[in-house]
Amino acid sequence: MDLKILHGDLIDAPTLDALRVREGWYLICEDGFIKAVCPTLPEEYRACGVEELGRAVVIPAFSDLHIHVSQYAQRGIGMDKLLSDWLSNYTFPQEARFEHAEYAAAMYERALQSLLRHGSFHAVMFTTIHKAACDWLFERCRALGMQALVGKVNMDAAAPDYLREDTAVSLRETEAFVAEHTGDPLVRPILTPRFAPTSTQALMAGLGKIAQQYEVGVQTHLVESVWEAQQAKKCFPDCACDTEIYERYGLLGHGPAIFAHVIFPEERDLALLRQYGATAVHCPEATTNIIAGIMPVRRLLQREGVALALGSDIGSSSSPAIYRQIAWAVQLSKQRSFYYEGGDQTLAFPEAFHLATAAGGRVFDRVGVLEPGYRFNALVLDGLEDAEFPLGAAARLERFCYCGDDRNITARYLNGKALDAFC
């Protein structure tokens, strides 16, 4: 039996309501899973070694529900552009390079190592149209022990010639990708039409058949900008809203449905999101940089009952650090409250932390909270207070999200195993 016992301050957020802070508690891990969380050490473990953490804080590892791992190379570049120009001038030329195996492997490896370094052990990943590169990424996630949904991007319209797929080839390679990688419980394929404006009706119909045959979910961008929402309706005039496109073509109801941004939803969009239990992913920094809109977070959470989580979206954000998106989510909720007509109430820090851990973790296998039966995927945080001005555990966590960085993550546990130190 692989046994590990930590003694320190434990923080998680099983619900939106509040942080659960357990100062000076014991966390007992056996064979990669949390066995017990208790204020005093049970008698049967008192002869075992205990790792004393002092003032360090233990939290669940983060889940990133929308990340373009293929865009890691272009982080922080072209941030003065809006979506259409940013795609044309920066993203599409860079993604074309993933046709080359060496470039793809190097960039995916850097992106994955950065995810792990910043504490995101579970992610829903956009790639590119290139199947061989997607295959490499899928197997690398498995080897690292991460949990992931990995999608080969589809686009057969409104894209440059060097990235526009033949519809039949796109569907054939997508079905092969899904068939070859179905069966692993931790790393799974997911269908990934980039968004409606780069998809023909024939492509959507074919993807719907794959979804039904293999019981596989879908990820895409949804009403992320005014331009995208208008283009979706032009491309699919028989559909009343963006979400209805994915329902009409049979892509919903066969696995996780992950929709990024959801900034300009109509009532029909919201009804369908609820009906299919879809998750809307808030990528606050990215939407500020590229999309020029703010998700109506409070409306989705409370008035509409839509499941919500956080994503980094990188490269339209500066880093895959989800803890930074926690801070951005709170900040943007204030902007929406103050400046939007009929603005929402602001988002509290515990709510944003819940979205980054427990809420996003529901897409994966037993992660996101520190409870018995869950995988011990966790981070240890330290160096977050001044000796002359000590802070409570919750304040240390908040400081990490606003002011900390990966150097404050002093230990990382993935499936109960301590990860090696990062450069």
C-alpha cells in the first residue's frame, strides 16, 4: 500500500457558497486516493510518518475546461486585435506549423509542462486539424497521468486554404481519432468543430453521426462575439440560435458538452444548455484581450441554472495559470456590474475558486475537492505571508490567486504521486 499523510491547512470549495477551511487537519492518502480527512490522526496511523506542512495550504488541483494547447507559442502576442483579425494574422499561420511532427511535439510538451507547473492537472484541450499531432498529444497526456478531453479540430469553411479541410477527409480522420482512442477512462476524445462559421452543414451532419455512434461529447466556441453569433446564423439559417446548430445535427446528449465563452446567449441558447447539462466556460482574461465582452456569470449561475467552469484559453491569455483566471473572474464581474446596463452582482472569491476546482472537476473522474474517495490530485502552497503580518489560510489562498505564481506551489500530487521539480 502506498500511504501518505499530510498535516496542514486544507482548503476546498465543494459548493458555491463558501470556502471550506480546515486548519491543522490531517489528509490521509492511500494508493492515489484520499482515504480520510480528519482533525486528529486516527489511532491506526499514529505509527506512520506524517509530513508536517507548517503554514502551507493544501488545495485541489485545478481544472482548465478550455485551452488551445496548440496556441501556447503565441501567448501574449497580437493582444490589440479582435477575434477575426487575431485568428487570420496570428493563430491560423501558427497552427499550420503543427503539420510538422517535431514542432507539434515540442510545443505540446511545453504547454503540458506549463499546465502541470501551474497546477492544472485536468484539461479540455483544443488542438489543430492535424491528426498525427493530436495522436501524440493524447498519448502524452496518458503518459503524464493527466486527465484530459482531447479534440482534433474540424474546419472545412471560412479558413485559409492551408487549414481548410476537405469535408470527407476531416470526418474520416476524426472518426479514426475517436475510434483509436476510445476506452481510456482518464484521457478521452471529444469532437471539436472550431465553431459554426468554419463548419459546413455536411461537416456538422457527419460529426453528429460520429457522436451518436461512439457516444462522444463535443467542445466548441459559442456566441463568443457579436461577429461569431451573427456568422453562425448566416451559415445555418434554419437554426434559431448558435446552440441549436449542435442540437440539430445530433452533437448533444452523447457525452460532455463544453461551450467556451457564452458571452451573448439568447434565451434559446440558455434553454438548450440547461436541457443537455452543458458546461459554459468562462475565460475572463482571453475575452478581455480578444473578444471584447464579459460573460454574464451571475445570470448563468443563479438565474439560468447553467453549469459553469473556468478556462485559460491560451494563447489569447497570457498564461495557463487557472488561479489567475480566478482573480480575473472576480475583477470582470465588477466591471460588468458597474458598467453594463442592468449589470449582474459581482462574483465572490470563493465562488470563482469553486468554478476552478469542484465545478470544472465534475467533467473528470473524482477530482476537485478534498474528500474521501476522490483522487489525491492536489497542490501545496507556501510563501504567501509576511512574518510581521500573518494571514489566515483563506487569505493566503486569495493572495496566491492574485499575487502568487508557480514558485509558490511547493509540491504537486498527481494520482497520489509527488511530481518531480520543474525548471
